[in-house]
Amino acid sequence: MPYLSRIRINPLRKESRKLLASPHAMHGAVQAGLPGLPGAERPLWRLDTDDPYRPHLYVLTGSRPDWTHLVEYAGWPDADGEHAAVRDYEPLLKRLAVGQEYAFRLTANPVRSTVDEKLLTPAQCKKLAQRPEGLTRGFRVAHRTAEAQLDWFLSRTEKRWGFTVAESLTGPAAPGLADATTAPTAARRAGPQEVRITARNRHSFAKGKGGHRVTFNSATFEGRLRVKNLQAFTTSLLTGIGPEKAYGCGLLTVAPLRAE
């Protein structure tokens, strides 16, 4: 049975600052809240820091978690309020139906697969040169501009993830896209849509002392979606979207639309 949790993080505490700065450290803290053996479950999580004074951690797990450790060293353990809300996710899944519309938020790692040496790192070029003949699988390369990241998102919603982005009710959907000639390919095909990029970040950290270095780009998308394929959409909610899920990417959350 899946559970969706929301944990309040106190950004002024020493341990919190380490978690907020490192997806690797936050990954470890999330895993520590699960009752099974380390690595037995792969939860989805997302850190929302649009309010820097009240960041929230969202986690989707397959088993019921315990966030006592996070509240004690990264929250407000003695203050009033609900510090770690854990909710059964099943009622939401049962209410889903084709045609429904929701507000959504997603932090994802927009990438493409390529063997174009102009886009690869020196290490990737070296690996490419050492490959056996006939092996054509590409390397993951990040989309670095807002336009490319938005195009990555819009071109995959219906084909892969079971939803479409609703038409914009107020005009151009994404800041910086002045008109149809400068909008990404997917946006030009569909017209103005109710989606915007609210945060873009580059993450780089080592996995332990002297460990392998991980570097990736993330983008946070917000807007209004419409359920198109119920099975694919449910799968997207439960298993996540795109790579780097261990480090805070991939969790799609939805909420009822506000009354106009």
C-alpha cells in the first residue's frame, strides 16, 4: 500500500543545512525512514524550497514510513503542528479517471540519449571510442536551457506518462517564451499550455569521501494536467518520471484545482 508523506524541514538547524545542500545526504535520510533492509525499497522524493523559510520534503513509499529521526534532527520536534504527515495514497488512486484535471508539480531530470561527440564529455568520448563495433546505445546528456527542458516535458506527457497539459486560460504558459516562433517544438504544436518552469538547478556531489561524483540538472514544472491514459498515469505517479529518482527527481504530485 503506497503512502505519501510531507515532512517540515527547519532550515536553520545544522543537520538540515546538510540535507538541503546534498541530494545524496537527503537520499540517505529518506532511506532511514523505511522499515525494510537498506535498498529493498526505492522511494520517490522531492524537496520543495519555494518558501526558503519553510521547505517541505515529500516522499512516496510502498510501506508505511517513520520520520521521527528527521523531525528530531531536522525539524521542530517540540513545536506545535503536524511535523510529518503520512497519508494513505490509495484513495487518490481510486478516484482517478480519464478526463479529470489536476494542478501538478514535478521536479525532473530532463535528458536525451546521444552519441554526438560535440555534446559528450571527454570521458564519454573515450568510452565511445572503446566500444565494440555495432553498439549504438547513446549516453545521457542533460538539457540545459529552459526551452529544451520544457520541450522535453511537453513531448512526453501523452506518449509516455498518460496525461496532457491543459490549454492555457491566461496566455503564454512559460516565462520567456514570447511567441510561437521562439517556443519549443512541442509548445508550437500544441499552442499555449498551462505549464511553467519554477526552478532550475545544477547538482554536483560526491558519493562519500573520495567516491564517484554525480552531476545532473533538474527542472521543476508546475501547471494543470488532464488524465488521458489511466494506467499510464497511475504508473507515472507510483514509479516516477525520468532518471535520478534516488536524488529527488521523478515524483509527480497532483492536487485538486482551486475554484475560480
